[in-house]
Amino acid sequence: MAESDGALRVLVALAVGLIALAFPFFASGYHIYQGSQVLILAIALLGLNLLTGFNGQISLGHGAFFAIGGYGAAILITKFGLPFWAAIPLASVVCFVAGFLFGFPALRFGGLYLALATFALAVATPQILSYTGFDSFTGGSQGLSLPKPLAPLGLRLNPDQWLYLVCLACGAALYWAARNLARGRIGRALIAIRDQPIAAETMGVNAALYKTTCFGVSALYAGVAGGLSAIAVGFVSPESFGLGLSLAFLVGIVVGGLASLGGVLFGALFIEFVPNIADQLSVSFGESAKALPGAIYGTLLILVMAAMPTGVAGAARAAANAVLRGLAPSRRTEVENDGGANVAGKYEEKGESP
């Protein structure tokens, strides 16, 4: 059964990879943009899932690190003339430092208290970005406009296709890094701190170091996503990084499945498309239903969580296990029949009866 499960995962991964690679060559420009946004959101959710899903630290302020990454990349590109491939890593390093430093005071908090501290960060960040003293760098409430990068080496790709492939490459690399991190010694230490903090410290796990570093890595992922988002949209402003963005990230990891790296893709799809579906449904009710999108979105979220309390990834895993269990009895019957025939043959060779 383990071999069948592993083969199924490989097949699913290959199918998803091939579809993702072929997508920009068949989709329209708008759909390519939406695909880029899904990949960008998935990167941000990967980092938040490492922090909340694996380490148990609840963050309501990851929109702030997303904003730092977006504005950092925008400032480095527009004010200092750096190419995007240099601006995004530098901005993400700044996010790592900011997350690591924020992790130290966060050590004194836990649970809802940490959630409130990060909530304050999410509320304060747009106001700081709007401060007139920073207008020469941030553009104030008017924001900053960015050009879209062109494909290098004469590749016959338009800017949308090239940016999508860049987002796909970044997403694949960061997923690989998060997967190795979660499955290794560091991941086991993070889970131990989440589930049994006292026992983990008794076993010699440096909880303070792991928690602050995890906060920094999670912020780094959000910074990469923020930088890519700024380039994909071509514009950054304080209003783009409000509290709703941080809440959307939290919704994404819960819908996708806590401590499930593959589930972030489902969470990103939910964040990107469900609000649009809610808007379209409200339009069908006429002018009197302008306030309905929020109610429809909330209803859909409740229905999804009622049907899949462990997230989409958990539901998919349960369905796959059910299918494999359904196939297991027939396989076991074949083995037993083969075994019985072999035993009978051995007795016949000895001239005995079983």
C-alpha cells in the first residue's frame, strides 16, 4: 500500500507540473496573470504554514512582511535601478531580518497574545507606508509603478508568460526547500515545540532559536511573494497591504490544510477565485445585492470547512487512502490464493496431503 501511495503521489506531481508548464502557452493574458497570482499566494502560504502549521505560532500580520517585500523590491528597482532578479532576493533578506527580530519579542507571547501582536503589525504597516516623511521612497498614498521585465536571451515570451515562469520556478524551488526543511531534523524540532514544548526543551531543543528562525524564514517567503506580486501587478500602494490580506493568508492555510505543504495550492486557488465567484453571484441578484459578496464568501468558507474540516489536502488524502484500502482486499486475496497454491504444490512434491 505504501508503494501504491508513493506511485500515486509521483503521478499527481508529474501531472500538476506538466499542466503548470504548459499553461502559459495556451491561456489568455488575463488568465496567465491569475495563474501568476496563484503561484505568488502559494509561496506566501508556504511560509505561513511553516510558522503556524508546523511550529504552532499564529500570525495575523504576514501581510506586513508581504508589504516589506513588495515595497523593498519596488524601491530597489525604481530608485536604485536594480534588476528584478537582484531586487527580490535583497528585499526577501530584509524580510528575514525583520521577521527574525520580531520573533524575539514574540517569544514572550503565545496563542492569542501572539496573534494580537501580529494583528497590530498588520494594522500599523499601511499607516507607516503612507507616512509623508517616507514619500520620497514609498511614493506615499500614490504608491510606485513598476515596469514588467522582458524575457532574456531573445526568448519568444511576452512579459506575462516570462513572469509566470519565473513565479513557477520560484514556487518550485521554495516548495522543495520547505519540504526538505519539514521532513528533516529541523521540521521534527518545530513539530516537537508545537506539540510538547516542555518535553522538547528537556531533550535539548533550543526553542527560542527555532521559533525566531522559523519566524524569519516565514517572513522571507512572504517577502519573495510580495516582491513577485509587486512586479506582476506593476504597482504598489499602502491600500494593497491592508489587514484583509493577512486574514486571507490565514484563511488560505486553513482551507488548504494546516501543516500540509501541498495544500497551499488549494488555499491559493481559494483566495484568488472564490472572492471573484462571490462577486459574480452577487451581480446575478441585481443592484439590490451590492453588499452580498462578503456574505456569499463567508457562506462558501463555512461550507468548505464543514465539508473538509482538515482542509482540502486532508480530504484529498482521506479519499486517496479510501481508494487504496478498497484496492487492498483484492490484492490480499490474490496473494492468499497464490500462497495457498504454493503450499499445496509443496505438499504434492513431498507426496503428502496438506
